[in-house]
Amino acid sequence: MSEEAVTVNLAFVFPGQGAQYVGMGRELAEQYPVAAKVFSEADEALGFALSEIIFTGPEDSLKLTYHAQPALLTVSIAAYRVFQDRTNRSAVVSAGHSLGEYSALVAAGVLDFQDAVRLVYQRGRFMDEAVPAGQGAMAAVLGLSEERLRTVCEEATDGDDLVEMANLNCPGQIAISGTAAAVGRASERARAAGAKRVIPLVVSGPFHCRLMRPAAGKLSAALAVTRFHAGQWPVVANVDAVARTDADSIRQALEQQLYMPVRFQDDVLAMQSMGADTYVEFGPGTVLSGLIRKIDKGLTTLHVENTASLEETLSVLAN
């Protein structure tokens, strides 16, 4: 092993809702028994064939919040388990984007996989029930500072008719969330304030804003009866970019995550400060890898989604 490989410090990162697509993970399940076992465990935990929805759809069923969330967790952990089966490399830290934080906790050994699958299925149900369909909205705002966008959201909010920053992804890319009317007002104000683009997001609800507090209350009860273990490494929380190891602290962060913004940019900076210089993204797509490179072009990003990306990642880490 070269001197460079010895000095690499890995961070494992996991995508959130929106990355899903029909057929994701199928190749892994067909070629690697350790991956097939993950899909079987998910089906057993939920009591229905989630794997069939993942592999064959239909897309309308897969994108339902309470299907998409356990599906993404399952595919991400299947990819992680295959990687783990092929190498003894571990991480100094892990993190995920929204739902992906649960995948990060499973990878670190904080949550058992089947417990996590049941938990995120419930989480998806609670989020789906929190706001009636059509009443909430989200939009991505490009090219506006956090401070400027915070002012825009405050000006567009009228009591419970609210809009807030939801995802602080990377410099110049922030998602907003709230009632459909308030998001519309904020979108217009953002354009007037100099935003390069404002893109409505196709989502089933206004995630990561105060409208999700009813879901957070229900999730808190589910978290309270879920077993948490001492992890192999810390997991950085979305809500404040603090690396956590204590079970009660992790539960609190997961509850708050539903109605507080996902600070992914701060997560990456926190992991970087802990020595992480190479980021392996497990699961469908490379959205997080793209965000990480926008946060710091000097960071190395790798990806495990299928056999080709697995072999490429293993090859890079071996050099």
C-alpha cells in the first residue's frame, strides 16, 4: 500500500429523498449475496415486498415518501455492505442528507438495519400526514446568500403562512420550504433580490420547516422505543453539524431534523475539520459528491452504487 493510501481519511456519506429511481440496487442484489440479504431483511422488517417496489416500481409507488425513505436506506446500506465485504476500510466520520443521516447511523453501528427500516417507514408516514397534499411546497434558490435569503423568507412569512430555509447544501444553493403561498412569495422576492434561478421542487411536502412539527412529535415517540448502540465512529447531525455519539443526543437531533434546516455544507466542513479528505457516497446517484466538490474542490469524492462504481472506488483506495 502506498504512503498516500495510508494517509487517506475516509468519510462515508449517504443521500436523501429525491435520489431514488426504479431499478436502483438491483445489480447489487443479483451479484452480491451480502446485498441480497439486505433487501430480504428490509422486506421482512416491513412485512411487504419493498424490494419489488425498488426493482420494478411503479415509479409513482416508489416516490411515495413512506416507500422512498426505506428504499433509499436499503439501497445505500446494500452498497455499503458490499463495499465493507470487499475491504477493511473504515471511516473517521459519517453523515447523510436528511433521510441519509439514518443510513449513516446504520453504517456506524448506532442503529440496527431492520430497526432503521421500520423507523424511516414510520418517519415517511408521519411526514406525509403532517401537511395535506398541495398545501406545502419547496423551491431551490441559486445564487443568493444565506443572510439575504433569510431576510426574504422572513418578509414572505405571515404567521402560520410561513416559509423557511430548509436545505443549506453548498455555497449558492439553498432550498426553501413552507406553505405553497409563502414559497411563491419568497420565490418572487428571491428573484427580485438577485437570485440566479429559483426552481420549484417536486416533493410531497414542505420538509425541514416548522410545518413538520406534528410529524416530529410522532417521530419522537418512535425514536424513544428504538434501540441505539455505541457507534464505531461519530455521525455528524444535519441540524447543527455536531458530531454525535450519545444516544439521547442523536434521538434529539433526529427529531429536530424534521423541522429544522439540513446544514449539509456545515456537515462537510465539520467532517473536514475532523481530518476527512476522501468522501465515499453510498447509494443512488452522486448528488452529494457534487455538493462536496462545490464546498471544497480539493476534497476527493468516490461513489458506490453498482459493480462499476464499486470497482473504481476500490481501485482508487488501493493506490
